[in-house]
Amino acid sequence: MRASREEWGPKSHAVRNGAPKTLADGAFQRIRADIVKGTLKPGEKLKPDRLSARYGIGLSPVREALSRLASDGLAVAEGQRGFFVAPVSAGELEDVADLRITFSVLALERSIKAGDEAWEAGIVSAYYQLNKLVKHMKASPAAYADEWERRNRAFHAALEGACNSPWLLHMCEILYDQSERYRRNFVAYPKIEPRIYEEHRVIMEAALARDAKTACRVLADHIRRGAEATRRLMNGKSPARGARAMRAPARAPQSLAR
């Protein structure tokens, strides 16, 4: 019999983002969140003493957190120069999208096959919470961007959650982090195109109907189109080290990249 999630494999972000068990866990969570959100910009130097003062956490836990972030690809270690926020490139964005499609589609396919009523209820609840935010995003997208990202992540995690593979979920989470990091640095959230809402609905309904072919096809297209929208905004606009967040031109709003 396969061991339970608690007995083998890496812990999910849902677990890692709970109350930290150690100071290093707390440092990891907080620095990771700021890198993914774009508060710490691509290429920015991650100086342990400054991070220690910023988060009120000792140097040893901060250094341990930086090593963990480097293993997840969110930071890079450059010999004697120390740690930096991982740079961005169109090539990496494409690679992340390709791999995210591979792993997320596999996780969804397995979840459709193995998911029970609790999995179905989780998808419905996550979709409902995400869809509730539509009118707020239309009225004030910048103010609700953080909450949109949190609920969108929860929706995708719910779809993948019954795949019965902690390692597969771990890979999906790492790739989602990277996808969100690119989105946060280059997309301004001026609006969400109607097709985004429609794709979420179609994926949910196909998953609940156990129509793996439709659900997986739409999810793959959903991820690919989102990455392409982000890439268009990246052209010639790579954030400089320590620079302020890039925002999309007001004359050419883009939908959220999923």
C-alpha cells in the first residue's frame, strides 16, 4: 500500500506556508514570497545582513533559507559574490511553461482518475472563491492582484491535488512559483480577459465530469497562452538589478498569464 502524504516525499507549499516550525522555515517562506511577488527583483543581491534586519531573523536561518531558495531555482549562488535573485529570460519562461504543462497536465489527469468527492468539493470551492473576485478585479485590479494570485494558485492546486504523488505536486509548485514570478514582474493586471474566466470554468466542469481529454487540453492551452502573453511584455523590458517592478504599458493591457 502506498504511504500517505505525511510519510514520504517533499512537503507541499500548503504545508510549508503554515506556521513555520523553525526560524529557517520562516525565513524561507518570507524571502520566497518576496521573490515570487517581485518585491525582490531579478538579479538583486540577497545580502544576508540586510535580509536579517528586514525580517528580524538571525543570519544562520537566513543563510539556510537562501540555500533552499537556490535549490528551488528562485535564487542563484555566485561563488564568493553571494546570493542573487534568479535572473529572468525568455528562454527560461518558455522552458518553465513547457514543463509546467507536462507536470500539471499529468497531475490533473491522475487526479481525474483517482479523485474522490472531497477532491471534487475542493475544486468547486476554489473555483467559487476565485470567481467571486471577478467584480473586484474589474473595479480595482492592482488592489486585488495579490488575492487573485493566491486564489488562482489555490484553484490550480485543487485540480492537481488528488494525483497521489508528493513529488509530482512538488514539481508543479516549483514551476508555478516560477510562472507567477515572471507574471508579477511583467504583467500589470489592468484587466483579465473574459477567456480566462471561461477557461477556468471549462477546466473545472470537465474535471468534475471526468473528461480528462478536454480538461487537460484546455489546461495546456491556458498555461501556454498565459506564458506567451508574459513573453510579449518581456521583449526589451528585462528588470534591472534592484529596479522597480516593470508594468505593462497602459495602451496595451494583457490578461493574466496562467
